Amino acid sequence: MALDLITEREVKDIKDCAFYHTMDLPGHGEIKGKWDLRKNTGQYLGGIDFTDKKVLEFGPASGFLSFYMEKQGADVVSFDIGNNIEWDVVPFAQYDHTQLFKPFIEYNNQMKNAYWFSHKALESKNKTFYGAIYDIPKELGDFDVVTFCSILLHLRDPFKALCAGALHAKEKIVVTDLAEAPKVYSKNHMYDTSLLGRVKNACRVLMNKEIYQYTPASIPYFQFLPNYKTLENKDVWWYLSPQLVVNMLGVLGFEDTKIDYHEYELYDKLTPTYSIVGTRTKSAPKDWEHFLKNS
Ligand SMILES: C[S@@+](CC[C@H](N)C(=O)[O-])C[C@H]1O[C@@H](n2cnc3c(N)ncnc32)[C@H](O)[C@@H]1O
């Protein structure tokens, strides 16, 4: 069964658009977005040669990366969340989190408008599929490269999403994410294991001050970012350490990995990011589809 991939959506007015990325659009000039990935875009995408590659981009937002890969010679399908699919917002008990869905869907719809507005201005041939990342239709087919850029941190179950994407990745998976936990958690205190350091830390605990341990990137770990006291990070679940991503990719049969670090402007401030390219070394086990359906 062939899938209905969307090839256009009429967006007449730029006022109906929310630009996640800063874009340069013919006839419209520079449009400012939250993130500016225009310098060294290739690095953000793991330094892959996209010529003649079939690419699936998960979470294109306003589409800057999908359009970039197309320009590099790729045949791109952009996959974003369907309007009828529930967002993975954090279910805080401290307030009615269900109220979050409406503004999320509205903002997301405006981002989709920005994608289609840019698609037209750039005369793009990219196709789009809107659906559920944990339940990707088999008919979407196989891709040489599958990208997960700045999306795993927003998902409650990043491993499940990676596993679902891996079933469609013949050659490579790219994961790009924040290389540092967001500000509220980055006032980390180096965990000093000397005797004096331990005494100081014990005093901080007694004084009811929080201590965040600094954990090196070489340790595979998740950091849970939602904060029930400040209600920060309503849709940002995780900091994923690079080694964690390497391990998850390895488990999924992408054992050959390369990590690269860089910085891009987020609201005009340089923000550290990492990209990991995993190359397939093992084929996907047959029981994965069962695992995905039952987990
Ligand atoms: C932070 S933006 C990333 C944009 C782009 N990939 C980049 O790196 O610049 C997150 C994207 O993931 C999408 N997204 C978030 N949750 C999703 C879900 N559950 N299923 C599919 N897409 C989702 C959003 O709609 C948005 O397009």
C-alpha cells in the first residue's frame, strides 16, 4: 500500500508561520528564528555526503535541515507529528498539564506553515509525512540516512523512537542534541571526591542546597530535566549523554559511531551541541516490530 505523502500546503500569509530556524528565503530575505544553523550546517548533520541519498528527517520544524539536505542532492521525506497524535508533554501533577496541548498544537501548526511557506519559496521537492514516531508505517519504506536532530530530548521514550527509526535506516542514523543540560541544570557543581570536597558537599546537603554531579560525556546516562519545583522543561525530558546515544545506536546494530561537537546560535547565544553518526554494522532483528507494538 502506497502512503499519502504530502507535497504541498497552501500558506498565503507569513504571519501564519512560526520560524524555528533562521532562514534565507528568495523574495523574503532573512527571517529570524530561534536557532540559526546556517553556518556549518553540514557538521550539525554529522558531516555526511548527502548526494543521491534517500533521507528521512524526524522533526523538521520549519524545515531548514530538510531543505539543506535537498540542496546537497538528497531525496528527502520530512516526518513530523500528526495533528491527531498526542504530544509527549511532561505530565506534571502540579497543574493541569492537559492545557498545554492546545498551545502546543497551535505552535506546531504554525511551524508546519513555516515549513510549507519555505517549501514554496525554495521550490522544494521534499515530501512530508505526518504521523506517530513510535508507530511508523512500514510503507514509508527504507532510507539511506535517518536523522534525529534535536528531537530525542523531547520524547518520553527516545529508545523506542530510535528503534522505530532504525527499522527504516539502511545505512546511517544521525543523532544531534544539546551537549549540555539546559541552563537551570548547568550550574552543576563539580563532584569533588576528595575528603574536603565530600565534607563541603555534605554541608550543602545539610543546608538543603541541591548538588548536581558533573558526569563526563563518556558515561552513558540520561538526565531527567523536568523540575517539579520550578515547572521548567514542560516538553524537554532528557539530557542524553553522547555515550548513551552511542550505546543505544550500538544496541540497534549501528556499532560504528563518530562523535563531533559544535556550537550554534540559540536566541543569538552560542550553544554547544553534539552530532553522532552511527553506521549500520548489523541488520535489524526480526522481532523488533513485535517489541515496538508491545512496549
Ligand atoms: C526542536 S525541533 C527540531 C528541529 C530540527 N530537527 C533541528 O534540529 O533543528 C523538534 C521537532 O520534533 C517534532 N516532534 C516533537 N515531538 C514529536 C513526536 N512525538 N513525534 C514526531 N515529531 C515530534 C516537532 O514537531 C519538531 O518538528
